[in-house]
Amino acid sequence: MLQIGSHVNYGSREGLTGCVRDTILNGGNAFMFYTGAPQNTKRSPIDTKSLQEAKQQMEESHIPSSNVIVHAPYIINLANRLDEEKWYFAIHFLEEEIKRVHQFGFSYLVLHPGSHVKQGVDVGIQNIIDALNIVLKDTKDYPVMILLETMAGKGTEIGKTMEELKGIYERIDEKERIGICLDTCHLHDAGYDLTDFDAFLDLFTSFLPLSLIHCIHINDSKNERGSHKDRHENFGFGKIGFDTLLKIVFHEKLKDVPKILETPYINHLYAPYQKEIEMIKSKTFNAHLFDEEKKTL
């Protein structure tokens, strides 16, 4: 069965029930959410009643907990240790997010590895390793897996190559709690050719085990390959293209991995996910998919 969904909004009023409702309306059986605003540290208490209702809805709609991905806030930067106090703050905030994910009853937390801010890649990688080893030790009673996301290489981002991700993974003490989240837009913008996805997976497994992949962000890209710009495009409407993305979505080796859309809203107003999921399921590209929404601008 296809494991597919999208990013959905978690609000303090509806809690997780709103995420589940939107996922069902979109025709998905997987979803990803932030437990609060990704650009700040403000977090509302988890509503236990809403959480129980959401879990019941998930069971009735055949959405397994393993298909739910939580994304860590953008503001966590483990690679930058220029300010020791801020670095430790990022560590402690990540630990609190892990505990929060565990409280929700989910198992996966996607994390951007971080940006070294002109300290150099090697220093940045070591900072990430040191931070993750602290985090994993401090949260040993909260068995949430951190999924390091592949990055586009914008600015001083770390995680743009398999070499960098391997450099982090091989020096983690508790490797069983580290996985990978592939992002197709980021991979393309980082310079990887996804048109022959089997060749890419061969390359990936020359560095890391395939079993580490627990999530795929299936985004098209507005940019040429190797641009390092990280600008998402709607599924099939960008430089990666529908056929290439479809092969990734339905690849036999990754059939049980949740695929998550993070594609742009149409006219900054309309969530595209329902129509994109319908198009993916039918395996037929529709260049006029959003014409009606665009007319309302």
C-alpha cells in the first residue's frame, strides 16, 4: 500500500485532531507536523483528550503511528558552537522536543543537521556529533529516532552530501536512534541526479544502510540541479518532474517508507495536497491541476 501524506498544521485549539482530519480529507494515510511554531520555542501543553480522540480517528482511518512524522523547529542549530550558551540551549530544546514527541506517542523526529556559520564543515560536523551524543544520552528513556534530513547546501548547511551524513552517523554512540529523511528537492538542489533513482540508491548504500531511511519529503524543485537554493515546487511542476518523482514514490525498496508532501500553497492560500495526492495515485500528470485556484487571485 502507498504510504503518502503531507505536512499538516497543528493548532493549539484543535490539537492533533485537526492534523488527522486534514490528512483524511487529503486522501492520505501519513502526515507530518510541527508541535509548535517552527521559528520559536513557544509550546502549548498537549491536550490529552484531543490526543485520545485523534488516536481513535487514526485507528478508524487506518493511519498507523509509524506513518506520523514530527519535524523539529528550524531554529535548532547543533552545528554552530560560536556561542556556547546558545549551543547548549539548542541541545536542551531538542531534548524537550523529543520528550514531547514521545508524549504524543510517535517515534520519528526530522532534524536539519545545522549550519556551521563559517566555522568550517569539519568543525560543524563535530559540533553536531557532540550535541547529538549529549541529546541521545539525556533522552535514553524517550526512544524517539532522530531523522537527519538531506539538505540543499544553502549557505553553510551541513548534510548536503552523503559523505557529510556518514561522517555524522558513524561517530554517534547510539546509532539505533539515528535515521535519515530524504528530501527530493534538497537532493536535486544539492546536485544529485534523481532521474536514475536506482543509481542514487546504490550511491546512498555505499555510504549508509538503506534501512536508515524512514521518511521521504517528495517535493519538486524550482531550481536547476546543483543550484543549492532550496525552493520547493508542486509535485511534477518543477525541474525534477512528475515521472522521476513518481518512480521514487512507488519504488519497491522504499514502499513502506512514508512519503510527505511539503509543496507550496497555490497563490499562498490553497493547500495543494489533496489534488497532488489524487494525481499521484492515478499516476497521471495534469498540467492544469490548479487552474481554478489560480483564477481566484
